[in-house]
Amino acid sequence: MNAPHHIIGAPMDRTDGIAKVTGAARYAAEHPLPNLAYAVLVTSTIPKGRIAGFDAHEARAVPGVIAIMTHENAPKLPDQTKSGKLMPPIGRVLSLLQYDAVHYNNEPVAVVVADSFEHAREAGARLKVRYDTAEDAVLDFETAQEKLHPPESVLGEPADTRRGDALAGMLEGAVTVNQTYVTPFEHHNPMEPHATIAHWEGDHLTLYDSTQYIHGVRRIVAQTLGMAPEKLRVLCPYIGGGFGCKGSVWSHVVLAAMAAQMAGRPVKLVLDRPQMFGPVGARPVTKQRLALASSTDGKLTASRHDVIAATSMIENWIEPSALITRMMYDCPTQETTHRLASMDIGTPTFMRAPGESTGSFVLESAMDELAIALKMDPIALRMANYAEKDPGKGLPWSSKSLDECYRIGAERFGWSARNPEPGSMRDGDWLIGWGMATATYPTNRSAATASARLNADGSAAVCSGSQDLGTGTYTVMTQVAADTLGLPPEKVHFDLGDTRYPDAPVSGGSTTVASVAPAVRAACEAVKMKLFGIALADAASPLAGALASDLELQDGWLVHKGDTARREAVGEVVARHGKPIAAEASAAPGPEKGKFSMHAFGAVFAEVRVHAHTREVRVPRITAAYGVGKLMNAKTGRSQLLGGIVWGMGMALFEESYHDPETGRIVNDSLAEYHVPVHADIGDIDIIVVHEDDPHVNPLGAKGVGEIGITGVAAAIANGVHHATGRRVRDLPITLDKLL
């Protein structure tokens, strides 16, 4: 009998894997309810104006139509929420059919409910909407920049910062780079579109919702509808991808509840793929100017990063691209600014590594340009400006292994064999380029609560009201609970996705493991201490009379450390106790955030091949090394980093949403035309996680891995393209026309 050593960090298979591959896992739209009706959103076809009226005659003629909800007959919301302005960033400015105004193309303007999806869809297509389009819409990003305004803040930080005299630092520099870079509109395309089932039972509402924040949905929807939160239950056991777009409450969630109320029966509302382009957020287009100055030895003397990002007319949302520049490199003088350009579009939102993904493309491209101007190796330039503490906050790092990431990544990639001259490396008709970039993402943590219970059969049931986006939360929390309770993982059942479970934060910002795992550990520790106390006080136990410090849990047994013959199965203690042993505990960040700057870091190396004649770009291999604290599961952690890298390739080479300049509609609003990488596009990806101990970020020393993987990848590929061709592409994605 052996203790379950090394459960945390082991490459344990997903505990939810069998349910997913057999179809037993139910996603938001798959929960069976009796008498279920089907709803379809009808969205606007103009970018700005007012609704003059509806012609619903043909729509009502479709068999099975139950209700057609518009601003003319929708349930009226309480005065404090009928404007749709809720609590950003989780609550957004919503379109809830309270007014006749149209703010962007593809905005919800009606909901059709019928007895089948086919009937609802047909009726929705037949509903005619008349518009008054007297007002001109702002649909061009360049035009929108004529009226810039600053955001109130940037993720809680100032919109603008200044350190030293950047102008003097620029003049002091012997070598400068001053360029403008552009990143396009990009849209989330998770396999599972947004979906909600709403079910009223009297004045109690149950929502089955595909969301990254069940407790946030409960609070926001209850507030919007003017009901007590305890009368609303939200369930989300599985999510088919989120990536930020499901972190906020969007219009369709509340509209589903309103439609169910009007229909008098449960209603299912699923967005179709084109409706994923507009009403549920996107990564906004940005124009970023980055200026760097350095001495001849590569030491930075100044940096300036100015960000302009698109937002909607109804809400300010900023892509925080300059935050990375504030903390990455040791630079004595610096200025950063963020400005918004308002357009008649749907409000942008969080998209995998918001700010760091777009900002790292710009910063790391500019650093490569500076290295070329200095005739200096790109890694050597970065090491010359290696920040031993956060230069923006003046705080020491909680931990930082970036130098190791550079060293190990370069060694594994074979960087020393690189000929620095652009166009110098070739294989037949293929030009070969090697590029690299730094990756980073902040380490975030929020308060969370969990409960744990030991049962008479020796099993444990643990839960928290968190979410699993497919990242492995079920599995990692099982590992944490099993490790704490000294149980084999198969004896632990972890559950999530229900607002009846203890409160947990949004699954965004790579925060879930760092937040929920400490709460799970705390709850399991509390149960363990109760178990010890019960056994020690039980005359029937062979451990009676010992001290709590004498005991430990090993593989489902309560064992005396000094006399291992004195032992008892955990289930026997619980059985004699007569009821399960349970506890609930919370964990929250303390003062450490004010003492340390907390980030994960990495180094990305990419080999790029560009065809000499067609300019086709291929990425046959990427090597990436990361310092992410304690990796909780080697298999799911690698999967997260791998997925981020693939998305970074999409950002570099494929992804862009095109607005029709006349109508404001996204014209490539399908997975047939919105291009993302497929298996054939992906070469070898070599991922290294360096050893890193961080006692400050959280009790388990874990930094998030969900988002750092995308950062730096686009820049590494762009830098590789320049090395192969001598052509610098500063506006993503890197397509054939930009290399011809």
C-alpha cells in the first residue's frame, strides 16, 4: 500500500473524457426538458437607425409559431435596467427589445418562438423589419479615429503612463525604431456557439447557459429582470469553448428568459454561426505606434507605445495592448497611451490574452527591428534589457524564469545555427526564416469557495461553482482534492457548473486554477482535520488517543506516522461517525499583490518557410519554453499551451473579420470564410515547461497557462517571415498579397 505520490503535476487523463467522447456530456443546448420550445434571434440588417415597424403576417402563418417578441410587445424591464446598461465588464450594454433604436448590424431586434427549430427559423426569415436610416453610420476605422477619446481605465490601470522623460530618452538613443502596426478585427469561433435554455417554474428561473461565469450570469440576469438572485439557478456542466466571448452576459441570455416568460414554456435559444459575429463581442482592430531608442550596445533609452482601438458607440471597451510594454523590458523612460475610436459596431470584448496577444505582436516585432538595426542577435538584445523587477510598478517579480526559457528554448530549437542575414537560408524554392519573441501573461487570482465531503464508502465529493471551458478544471481539481485527502483520484468526484455550489469567479484571465484550487485545498484540509478529530476521539478507532500531528492520510487510509500498524480505512471512520464529514472553505488573495509583480513568461521560436515564387507561408516547427510556476497537470497544461500556440499561428497568418463598408455587416461570417488553422497547417510544436517555484502567487504556486500560449507567437512568425524574405509585415494577418 503506497501513498498517492505526485498526483499534482501528473499527466492524468481527463476525468470528463469518457463522458465527452461517448456523448454523455450535455452542453447548454442539449438538456432535455418537457414541452421545450425553440427560439431564433432576428438581427438587424442596418448599422444604425430606428425600427419603423414590423410586418409579421407571413411569419405568423408558419405552423407552430408560438410568439414573436419585438420592442412593441416584449416584457418591460425595471426602470434601472431597461436601458440595457449593466455592470461591465461581466455585464454589458445589452439589446433587450425595450426601444426601437438600432446600434449596429446584426443586433438583436426580435425573437421568434415556435414548436420546432425549423418552424422558428422559417418564421424568423419571413419576419420583415422596416427601418428608418436617416442617420449616417461610422463604419470606417480611419474615419473613427478623427474623434478619439481615452478610456476611463485599462483593466483597472491608468489609460496612460509616463516614466521619466521619454522625449529626452529618444534623443539620447543612437538607434531608433518608430513604426505603426495594425491588428485586425478577429472573432471568437468556439465549436459550441452561444446557447441558452430558459425554464420558468412560477417565479423561479433556471438557465442552462454556455458561460464562463455561472454566478455572474445569475447576478446580472437577476438584476436585469428585477428578481432575487436566489430565485435563479444557472447550470453549465460543459462548455464547448469560450475564449473570452462567454465571459460576459450577452443579450440572448436575457432574451431567452423573456421569451420563455412570454411563451409560458421552456425555450431554447442557440445563436447560428453568423450571429457569432457582432452580438457577442470580438477582438477589436488596433493601430499601434511603437517607438524604441537604444544605445549602440542595445540598452534601451526610451520607449513609447500608443494604442488606438475600435469600440462601439454604445459602450467603451479597450484592448489593453500597451500593458505588456509597461512591464516587459528594463527601460528608464517610457510613455504609453490608450485611445478609443467609436464605430457603429457591436461592442468588442475579451479574446484570448486580450492586450497581451496584440501588444506582444507589436512590441516583439519592434524589438526584432531594433535588433536588426543594431546588427545584434534578438536574444542578446532582450537579455541586454532583461528586467530584474517590474519597471512599471517597481515591484520584484514573484518569480521569473525567462532567462531559462531563452536558454533552453534556443538550445532545443538550434538557434545558434541561424544566419542572421535575411534571405540567407534556403531549401530549394523555399526561403527559410527563423524568428523568436517573448511571451508573457499576468498571473491573476480571485476569491473562491469550495465544499468537500467524505463518505462512508471512502470516497470524497468536492464541488465549487466554477466552470470548465475544456481546459481541464474537472481533472485538476480532482488532483488537488485527491492529493490533499490522500485518496486515489478515482475515489474523488469533483463537480462544478451549478450556482447551487459555492461561489467561484469567472473562468477568464487564466484565473481558475489559481483561484479555485486553493479553495478546494482549503475545504479538503478542513475535512481532513475534522476526520482526524473524529478518529482521535473514537474509542473504537486504533488511532484513539494519538495526536493530530501523528496522523496522515495515505491511499484512503488514516495512518499513525510513528506506528504504521495503527491504521484505519477512512470509510470506516466515517461509517462509525454515522454521517458524511463535510466542510466548506474559502480562499482569497492577500497582500502579496501589493508586494510582488506576478507574471508567467516564455520564449517562442518559429521556423517559417516562404515559397520563393508563390509566397505561400508555412510554419513547419515551433519551439516554446515557459515558466508558469507549478504545472498542475502535465497533459492538460501542455494541451492549453499547444492550443494557444495554434491560435497564435491563426492570428499571424489567417484570422481577420471583414466589415462591409456600406452595411457594417461582417461578410466572412462563417467557418468556411473566416479562416483558422486546420491540422494540415500545423507542423511540429515542441513545448518545454521549465522548473519554477513561486511561493507568492497562490498556495499551490500555479500560474495560469490558458492564455500565455498565444502571446509572442504572431511576432515570432512575423520575425521569421522577415528573416526569410527581408520584408517586414506590420499589419496582420500575413497574407500572400503582402509578400508579393
